[in-house]
Amino acid sequence: MRLTTRFVAGTVATVGVLAVIILATADARQTRAIREDATHRMERAAALVAVEWNVDPRDAGTFAADAARSLDAHVVLLGRDGVRIADSDQRVGVGLDREALSNRPEVAAALGGTPGSAERRDEADGRARLYVAVPAAKGAVRVDQPLDQLLATVGEVRRALAVTAVIAVALAATLAFLLGQSVATPIVGLRDVARALAGGDLERRPALTAPGEVGDLASALHRLAEALADRAAAHDAEDALVDATLEALHEGVVALDLRGSIVRMNETARRLLGVRDTLPFKSDLLPRDRTLREALASALAGMPTDTIETAIGDRTLALAARPLSPGGAVLAILDLTAQRRLETVRRDFVANVSHELKTPLTVVSGFADTLLDPELPPEVRRQFAETIRAHAQRMQRIVDDLLDLSRIESGGWIPNPVDLDLATLAPEATAVASAAADRRGVTLDIALAPPAARVWADATAMRQILSNLADNAVRHTASGQITVFSTAETGGVVVGVRDMGSGIPAEHLPRIFERFYRVDPGRSREQGGTGLGLAIVRHLVEAHGGRVSAQSVVGEGTTISCWFPLQS
């Protein structure tokens, strides 16, 4: 129930009860006063009749009738024995009821010498009447009147009071409504503002025009809203700072509440764990890695977990979990994939270099020892010397490629791009490979698309790229055709080599641009490859801001494509 309704209902009830009490009290008092006044008045009238009752008994009836008309009442003259001598209701000459009335209380009191009164219903018509009797010289005089006649004014007054009470209740209800509205309207406004503040709308403010205590409440609510807005702004700023800090970290951070739900996660953690669910969400949606789950469970139980490594997907991650007070946990994630891959590459590099150099060094050392034999035939000595020279040249190529690769990776070499004519440069760069292809019975063609006949690149780098790609294609193509091509693509030019060789299995394609990586190591060494050509190609292309890619089908051939951006 609304405040105004309660206020009006309470006021109406209070005023109504008071009106009923007042009406009842006034009615009782007025009725008693009218009865007392009527009794005294009738006593005086009866006393006057008693004083003037000195007529002949034969004229008593006429006297009683005249007195009744004067008093507008019923008059009875009684003897000392209480028997009627005259009755204003009986015609003169008509016989009277000789029944003694001395047993009536008012008559008994009058015959005893004191006025008496009584109320009772008349036996003839059943109406309530007021009887008053006073002593007289010849006996007693009794006067009576109907009570409804005497109390007629009481009903009129009662109706007037009832109308007044209704008007009073209506006025009270109206005033209560107006007063209730004046109080309820600002309170309702304050309620709406409080609800809005509780709902997060910190821009709402109460009106400060309400009077008295309501105005004080509005002022207090206004100050509360200002304080809440300031605290919310400070909280948002702190949250933004924390979010910015977390997002700036290279480590992943995951925060859990005491129920095990994820309440905060930076973008690094999402990327490392492969999670895209909207916060908050259950930790069950995290990867089902046993190490990860055990670390979280331990931290939620209050026990920290030192840094441990685990593999999730294709990443190697270091995890560290710590409990939070008063509940929850935080998980830190460090991506070790690149570090571990670098360590693997470094180990492989050392192993590969050692292996690549060990074989020719062994051959050189062995044949050199043999050449020390003075009895060795000249033709054998010459053959051994040729073998030593071939292996020395192989070691020289490996060292040269390593130096080139090191210079490119370290930034010691910076490309000097110019507008190159591929129609002139491509045959020159692939001349050695073309001769080797002829010896193997393989055709090496150059197919340049007219829109892509020129490229913005370093001339020396482009020669090395085409030379390495063509040489690599010749070594892996036993028959068929090798094509040096160029095509135009959005924003750049693609230069590449396509062969019809043995092809590369799909599982090896992602790694063919790594140093010393070979699909078939034994065959590659036999054909003179160093395992560094494609790695050098990749670094040269990327130094130009380009990218390199490979497509291959086993048994059908391989295509190596290098995309170079247009001149900026």
C-alpha cells in the first residue's frame, strides 16, 4: 500500500473513530439532559396543576381536560388512595377506572409527599412515556408525555452531528491526501533515485527542494550519490590500470574466485590457453591438462605451486599458481615455446654443423695420411688429391653459407633494392643450375608474366635467391621440367621456382626453411646440398619485407614462392 493511501486511511480511521465517540457521547448527554429537563418541566407543570386543583369534584374532569390542553400532556388527578378522580383522556360524565395506581413508583413517591418520575410503555398503545407525579392537597397529580415526542429534537441533533462528522471525515481525508502527497512525492522521487543508484546509474541525483527532514534526506542521498560516483570512477580507473598492466605483460595471468570461476584473464592467457569464453566462466572450460588442473586445485586449497612446465597444444608453458586471500587463486603462464624451440635449433645446429664438417674432414684427413705414402702411384695420388679438393670445396660452401646466414640474421646486411628486370637477371642467376639441369636431362624454363617482369629488390640478393631455388630444384628433379616464374599479386610481385621432382611430404613442409633441415639427409648430402639454401632464401626475402611459402605434392613436384612488396 502506498504512503498516501496509508496516510489517508489512517486519518479517516482516526477521525471516524473520534467522530463516532463524540456522536455517542453527545447523544447520550443530550438525551439525558432532555430527559432531566422534561422531568423538571413536567414536575413544575404538575405542581402548578396541584396548586390550582381546588374545584368541586364534579368539575374535576373539566379541570383535568383544561390542564391537559394547556400543558399538551396527559393529566390524571388521583386521590389519597391512588384512585383516579379525573383523567384528561376520559370524557366528563364517563365512569373512570377505579383501579388504584398507588403501586406505580411515581404515584407512590407523590403519595409519600415527594415528586416521582418513571419511564415505561403505555399498556394501551405500547408507546414509551415519561410519567411525573407530585403531591397535592387532595392526593396527587400525574402528568405524562410520549418519550418520542420529548426526544424528537435528539434525532434532529443526531442527524446534524452525523452530517457534521461526515463532512469532518471528508475534509480530514482531503487534507490527509494533500499532506500525504506533499510527503510521498519527494519520498517516491528519493526511492527512484536510490533504486537507480543501486542499479548502477550513478548519474541520477535527487531534487533538493523538499522541505524539512525529507529535504535533509535528499541532501544526504545526493552526497551519497556523489561519493558513490567518485568511488566508482576511482574503481574504474584502478580497474583500467590493472587491465592495462595485465594486457601489457607478455605472461598470461588468470584469476579465479573461491568457487573456482575465472573472473579475470588477460589476452596473453587467452591466446596461450586457446580460450575465448566471456568472463566469468567455470574453470572446467580451461584446457584439460592434468598439470594445469592440479596447479589450480592446489592453489585453491591454499598451497602454492612452484614453476612447472607442461605442453598444451603445440606450446610449452611454464605455470605458477598462488592462493589469494581471502579466497581464490592466481595463475601465471609463461610461454617457453620460442625458448625451447631456440634451444632445440641451437642443439640441432651444433649437431648438424659438426656432422656436416665431420665427414669431409674425416675424408680429407684420411686421404692426406694416405698421400704421405711415397710409393703411392701417381694416378692414385692425383685421384686422392681431387677428392680432398672436392671435400674442401664442400666445407668452404658450408662456411660461406653459414657466414651469409649469420650476416643476414644479425642485421649486418641491409638490402639495397632497385628496379630489377627479371628477364635479364633470371637467366644470369640460374646459368649454373641450367647447365646442371641439362646434364640430368631436365629442362629449365623461365616464364615471366608481363605485369611481373620487374621487381623492387636487391640485385645480389635476387641472384642468390634464384640461384639457390633453381639449384635446389635441379638436385631433387630426376626428369621433367623446372620453371622459374613471376606473377603479379595484390601489393607485390611473386617470384619463384616450380619443379616436377619427388615432392615433399606435408609433415615436412613447415620446417624446410630451417637451417640444415633435410627431408632426405643422405640423398641431399650425396647431391652436394648444405641444408642452408632455403634458410638463406627465407631470410633474404624477409629482409625485403616479403614472405616465402611452399606448396608440394609427393610425386608431382614442389613450388617455392617469394612475395616482394611493390616500391613504396
